[in-house]
Amino acid sequence: MAMRWPETIERIVRSAVESAAAGTPTVLDIAGEAGYGKSSLARWVARHFPPGQVLRVSARENDQADSLAVARQLEPDLPPDDFNRLRVARRLGEVIDERHLSGPVALLIDDLQWSDPESIDALGVLLERMAGDRVLIIAAHRPSGPRHRQWNAVMEAAEALFRITLDGLDQETSLTVVRAEDPSATPEFADALRRHTGGSPLLLRSLLSEYPIASLRAMAERGRLPAPSDLVSMFRAHLSELDPEPVRVLETLAVLGDTGADEFIIAAVAGVDHVDEALAALRAERLVVREEHPVPRARIFHGVVRAAIYETIPLSQRQRLHGRAAARMPSARERLDHRVAAASGMNDGLASDLDAFADELHDARHYRQAAHTRRQAAYLSAAPDARAHRELDADFDAILALDMDDVSTLGDGTGAEPRARFIRGAQLAAERDYSAAADVLATLTDAELSDLDDRAAYRARVIRAWATISCGRSAAQAKEDIRIAETSPDPDRAIQGYLSITRGQAEFVTTAPSGPETIRALTGGERSTLAASPEGLSTLAWRGTSLSFYGLPARQIADLEIVTARLGDGIFDFGDGAFSAFQGFAYFLDGQWGRAAIALDLARVGPRLRPAPLTATLLPIASLMAGDGDTAREELAAARAIRLAEPQSAAVGLGDIVEVLALLLIGTPDERARWFASRTADFGPMDAYAGRHVQLLWKVARAVAASWAGRSDVVADEVRGLREAEVIPWGAQVARWLDARIHDDERFADIVSPISQNGIPDFPLLEALIHLDLARRTSDRRGDEARSRAERSFTAFGGERLLPLLFPDAPEGRAADPVAASLLAPLSDREREIATLLLEGLSYAQIGRELFITRSTVAFHLTRVYAKTNTTSRHELVEAARAERPPAP
């Protein structure tokens, strides 16, 4: 019988369906305890869509430990080792796109409380980036708990959210359910059953199927209805009336779990000859359902019923069935789970097998499953030391999976044994609390590290080195830890990327400046060769980020485009948005501001935790390019606060560059004059940093800041260094510009005007800044010409919204004209991103892949782009852009 839902629920459902059909990505959240009808309601909602427009997934309890298990139900071809949320979101979007052509799409997720966090994260990324998609996400789950953190975040970000909480059947619906069995049932009788079962549809139907109506009436009149807590006893009595073979099959299905199994396995585990007849009998009793997979499968119709039947099986019989299942299940994971369930006490052999399987899971980057398996091994370990070590190894896998709530090591780590201190330090590092992590890990002595097994010692040294370098402490100590770790006979691939990056940063800080040799080292090596191995990819990543300090944006872009396309996300895979942020910075320097905005937008999607100092330092550039000076200032201040808390050397130097560039663009004279002293007060004299590094773009920033502070001696030092950097194509011209900044305006104009006219090779932003500087300091014809060049340059970059901030004292109307005339000025940030890629010649599908959005979202935004630009097609938009934006000088 189909459930009839209360009018209030039906009204919410109609609104959600209409919202999705109108082009608003919509979430319908259905919460309810087990047996309260949430799955039935979700299926009823899905019937509002044509069958071919419904995507269905059902999470199972074991899915919590299997990263992307739910996402793979939608897209089975997801790469097994790809946990990047953006890429997974893109693949899910492609699945939805395939059905969008025929109309609105419903995505039904049943028992979402069992879903793995990675799948929900990917779904959240997809939903956040959707616009105009006719999609309804229907999520059915039990009331919120700790595992719902990701889903709650998804709901908070949803453009349209409808919520239904099922707290039991009402009187009208209960009467409908009872009268389906007994049309003469009175409202009083139906209400007595409703109150007795707490309004649970499952328990109500169980009573109606188990007892004749007349018996229930008599029991109701005497006030002796069987309690819902007697569900186990009720099934025990029911099973006693069935034939032995169906009972054995039903018990076998209860042991095999919520997903059931194919008929061959059921027959083998149950030991019955006529499994098809037994299953037919159980289907007639409405206890079992048949599902069509590649091979037919059977399962008990509801998890609550399965659990109740499982409780009716005597322990010894349960263990025998689990033992038989362990010998017959197809996967190693299932075989081990059944062996664990069949165990009757400590079992060191099984614990060793579990530990070995956990190692395989760890190496395959299935960290959550590895943690779960190691805890099973610990539970079965007889020796206390082995049990403790396996628990701590499970904690490390939980940290890699970012499941911080599952880490059992508590406290600040002081006084704990060495392995526990390492786990606590690793947890703090994963949470980006590098100073606290370094404090805990510094307590590990060489003797204690030598007593650990090789892999644990490797992990401890690498994580300690990373925490040490990240919080700005002794790079020499970090370098020594890395040196020792590299000699380990048992390295852990999960954190080899951290080893490579930390080694590069430590060498960067401790190696004496060598001028051209340093730059040649950063620009040597064949990219295709480096990209062919994980170690080479780490080298490319380090090289691409390091080039940020040297003013070689084209080379930096080439390196980081490979890195951002390949690296996954997860705390120890460097997917915290940093490389997208560095790529955005390179595009910013190269004058490709549309691309820069895209990369920085993706960098904001990356972190699950607070951004690392380097990432936080770069993110304000997006607001700067958008002409939002107030937000840019707030973000720059917040990023400086992060660097103060974790004064990582590279982040401090990068912060100097970004802040000086921001002040060159939008700073007031007072802000520029105060910056040098403010920076010294927060991070110490810049001289100390200059003595350790030969970062040419940082030298430019220092010289500019020194000129604001009247420090001609510092300017002279940096100018000298730039003139000696023969391998940098822009060094000599920029040195002349910086040297001129300490002269009076007339002398400055004489020196800089030819530089502005001739341009700066290979560095578009620096060239535009020189135009800007000349325009601001010169009031004659040369200044007017420089201003025109600056306006054309920034407009060509895509920075027309910044122009009013560049010339705040301009006569009324002058600064606003370029913005008013700009084709893309009226567009939103996402519309500008899409227009930028369209103007580069990308197709809808290519734009979707670049921005990790669906084709429907691309089409939605392009409709708005055409309307706002008074164009009707790609061709018209391209022609209008070409007519408006001549090449920059």
C-alpha cells in the first residue's frame, strides 16, 4: 500500500520539486529515526521525476570507512586513488549533465548518515558551484550526529533548502495504514496502535503483519499490546513457525549484513539445497526483497528488522555462520570482517592478518578503512604492547583521513610514551597548529626515535621537520630530520610529498645565496621528465612555488599547471589550496587576471581546515583584482595575523611581496610610509631575511618599501643585487626604476619615462606598475601618456574594476570611464570567469571542466553574460571584446 503523507509534508515536497524544476539547485533534507518512513518518503518524492531522471544511491554502515564509496555508486569509474574533491565533484557533475538534457534531475541519497565524508564533501563542492541546474538532491537520514558535519555544511550553503522531520505517523495517516488491513478499523483503535508504536510505520506494520486484527483489537482493549521493544521476541516467535530452510536462509542474510548477497553465496553459507524456494517463502512473508544487480541478490527488507533477526540467532550459531561466510565471500575486506565476527577471543594470527591488510589499505591511500582495520587488529591482540602500537597506528591513519574525532590520543602529549607524542604532534600539524606540533615533537629524543620501528621513526622525523619549518623555527634542524628520514629502510609514501617540500624549503632557508646559480637551478630540468614520477612532481611543486619569489611568472605557470592537475586533496597530499593559490599568483603577475581569479577561487574551495600561512597570504589578491579595497585590506590583515602565529620563513617573505604590491596598487601615502616600520615590528628587520635569500621579486618589494621609508641605503643594496642578476630579463630596467624612486619627481620622470615607453620583458604586472608609478609622480605629458598606458594595461589584464582605486584623486569622470566602457564590468565574478574562458575559445564542456561546474551551470551563466553585454552569441561576444580591448602597450 502506498503511504499517504500529511498535507504539510506534501506541500513542502511540491515546493522543493517546483524549485528544482525552475532552475534552482535544491536540497530536500528528510530526517527521521529508523523505521519512521524516511526512505519511503524519499522514494515517493523521486516518483515526481521520470525514472530516467532519477539517480539513486544508498549508503551502508560500512561505507563510512570507505572513501568515496557513495560517489562511486554514481560514477563507478572514479580513479581508485583520486580523492580530490574538486575532481570528484566534476565527475559527479558530468553524471548529472548526461541526464539534464531530458529535464530536471533528482539525486536520492538514502541513509546518508552512513555516507563517507569525502562523497558528501564532493557533493557540497558541486552544489556550491551550481547555478541554473534543475537538480533536486533528496537526502534521507537519521537525526544529526557527529558524522553529519559535512552534510550540515552542504545544507548551509544550499541556495534552496527544504527540511522535513519525521517524528511519527499522525492520526490520519495511522488510520489509513490500519484500514489497509482492516477497512472497518475505528479511529480509536488506529490511534491506540499509533501511540503504542510511537508512530513508527515499521513497528505498526510489523504488528499488523504478525497478529490477526481481531487479536490486536482484543489486546488493545485489555491494554496488553506487545511492546515495540519486544520486536526481537516477536520475530523469534514468527521464525519458529517457518520451515527450517527459510529460517536458515533468513539467519544467513542477517549475518551477511544490510547489503545481502547473491543466491550462490547465500546457499553456500546457509547450507541449503533449495535457496530459491526458501527466498520465495521469505518474500511471501515480506521479510526479504530481491534486487537485480549484475547477478540477483537478496537482502532483509529493513536494517531494523535485520538487526532484530540477528539478535534471535544464538551466539554459537552466529559465529559458525560468520565462519562459513569468511570462507566464501569474494573480497578480502568481507572475509576479514566475518573472521572478526566469528572470533571468540584474542587471536594474534587474525590480528596480524588485519594489520597486513591495513598496510595495503594505507599504501592505497584508503586511510579511513586502514584505521578501522587497525582498530580491529588492536582489539584482537593479546599482547598489550602490540595492542597499543596498533591503536596508535590507527590514530595516524585517522589523521591522514582528517578524522580528528576518531583519534584516541588525547592531551597535550607531555609525559606520554614516544609513539603517543608523535601521534599528538601529527594531529596538531594536520590541524595547522604548527607551533604546538613543533613543541610536542621537539620532545622526541634521538634515542627515543631510534627505539621506534623504522616506519614510525620516518613519520616522526618528516612531520617534525614539516612542523618546524612551517612555524619558522630552525631550518637546520628540519634539514637534519629530513636527511635522516631519507636513509630509512621503510619510508611511508603517504607523506613523501611532505618530505620533498620540506627538504626544498629547508635548503632554501639554509643554503647561502648564490645569485644566478640559484635561479638556474630553479629553471633547469625537463618538465615532462619530472612529472612522470611522484618525486619529480614534488620537485615541480617546490620549484613552481619558489619561482613566486623570482618574478618568472611564465615558468611558474608552466610548472604549477602540471601540479594542480595532478595533486590530490587531503592534509598530507598538499591539496589545501596552496598550489592553486600559487598558480593564481603567477597569473596575477603575468597579467592574466581572469585566470588568476579562477585559480584563487579554486584555492578557496580546497581547505577543509583553516588555510596554511602561504595560502592565506595569497588569497587577498582576488579581492584586490576585483577592486574591493576594503575586503582586500581586511584579508591582508588576517593573513598577516596567521603569519605572526606561524612565522614560516617563506610565508613571511611572500607576505612582504603581496603587501607591497597591494600598497603600490591601492595604498594611501600614509599606509606606504608606515609599512616598513610595521613590518619590522611584527617580523624583525628585513635585513635578517635579506641575508639568507636571493629572491629577486622580494628584493624589488624591499626596495620599494625602503623608498617609502626614506631608506636610500637599502634601495642601493637591492638595486646592486638586481643589476648582478644577469639571468633575469627584467633585472636591469627594474633596477633603474627603483634607483630613480629616491630622486625628485623631475629626475624620476627623466629616468623612468623611457622604461615605461619600452616596457619590461616577461613581466606584465611590473611593467604596468611602472606606468602607474610614473603617472602618479609626473604631471606633464609624460605622466598623461603613462596613465594611458597604465589604464590600457590594467584593462587588458581584466582589472578595469580596480582603475578607480588606482587614481582616486583623478578629475570627476576620468577614472570611471574605462569601467563604464568595459564589456565585462557588469558581470559577477563567476560570469567573468566563464566569459574569460569563452573568449579563450573553450567549449561549454571545457569551461565546465576548468571551473569544476556542470554544463548546465555554464549555460546558465552565459545566458546572463550575453544579456549583460548586449550580445547574443559566442561570436558576438568575441567580436565585442576584440573591438573594445586593443593589445596592451
